[in-house]
Amino acid sequence: MAIDNNGKVYEYRTLQFYGYAYGNSNVSLTANINGNTVFSGEVATINTEIPPPQNDITNAPLLFSVNDSTLLPTNWAGTYPMSITVNGGYGVVFGNINCNYMNSGTASPQTIMENSSISGNVLSVGTVSSGTVAIGQVLQGTDVIANTHIVSGSDTTWIVNNIQTVPTTTITGYLITINPGVADEYQLCYNGKPVNSENTPDPRSSVTIDGITQVPPLPASKSLWSWVIPSGSTISYNLNISLGNCAQT
């Protein structure tokens, strides 16, 4: 715990990096954030070849942590340059980046909007089969970008915070109840705020592998991408961190 110049209490946060390491020999990682080496060592390794790319690795184990970092007070949000070099074995698939002292949300479905679409930042509502559309509702549905919510509007035309294209589908509006963050509970480190270099909800943006830019030619992420990095290669990116939950709140 620390106190800033305005007398507000804040905490230093811990980052957790998840993924799978593969090889018939030990895999080691060297991770740097903002020019500082934050991890260097071997990680748990699975003795198989790297499997085909998979989008969902949410159950991947913890590879390494950056504990109680002075780079990450709860009253700070923004971007740091980060790189991870992989050596030994076959390589690593990187997934979630989690953080403690992050607010979390409990979602309760409020509105079901059938035959609805989003063009740019305009939500066009077809048929409301349940509930009432309202400002602040978080939206989910096929092709809807994560952390999209309604910021203004009325009747059948509403404005959302994320620019996107969602063909006609069923969109559900959720009411989110905010739960304060604590030291021993971990959530994704980034929720889309502040806006990152690709205007995505991904904690990694402007990714390069061995100096080669990945987006484009790949499309920008709509949630959180996993990355396959072979042994001997380096992934570099903007590490995006959202504001934490200050201790006195």
C-alpha cells in the first residue's frame, strides 16, 4: 500500500501471463516491460510438438508472474512496450494476461434484441422480445466486439462505444454490477480503456514477431488473441493495462 501526493491510497499490482510451452527440452523465457527485465527463467514444458493454432486457451496454466510491480500501481492506466523471447524446446503459445486489484462485473441479462445489427457505432434494433433497451447495457452476440456498451440513443437507434460491423443477429443487453478488485483475485488486465493502438479490447496491440508486423495482414482482434511463438523468436507488442481498483474504494 502507498499514498499519492493527493492523499489517495493505491496498491502495486501483479501481472500473470498464461500459456503453454512445448518441447522435448526445457523452454526458457526472457520478458521485458518498458526496458526492464521482469522475468528470466524456465517455464513448465509439455513434451509434445506445438498443436495447431487454437483460439480458446482460457484454461492454459500460468507461465510466469510479475509480482507487486512498481510499474503497475492501481491508480495508473496506459501502455508499456513489452517483449518476450523464447528459447529451448519448440515454442510457446501465449494467452491471457491477468491482473489483481481489477474491478470485475457480474452480468445479468436485461434485453433481448432480435433482428438487430451494428454498423459503425450505430446499433439498429429490430424486435425487442424481452426487456427494455437502455444506456449502459453491455452487448453480446455473434461478431459483437467485447466490452461494447450503449452510450446514447433511443427507440430503435442507439450509439455504442466500439466501431464495428455486426450483421443482423440476436443481441443481448446485460446490466453489469461492478465488484471491487482485491489482492488475491485476478481478472483480465485490460478492458478496452484507455483506447489502445488498434482500438481493440486486446491487452496486446501492434504485435510484431521477430520485427514483422502482424496486423495487418491479420485482422485486428475482437477480444484476446493467442500467439504461437517458436523457439528462437521474440514477440513484441504494446502491453495495455486498464485502471485498477484503488484500495480505499
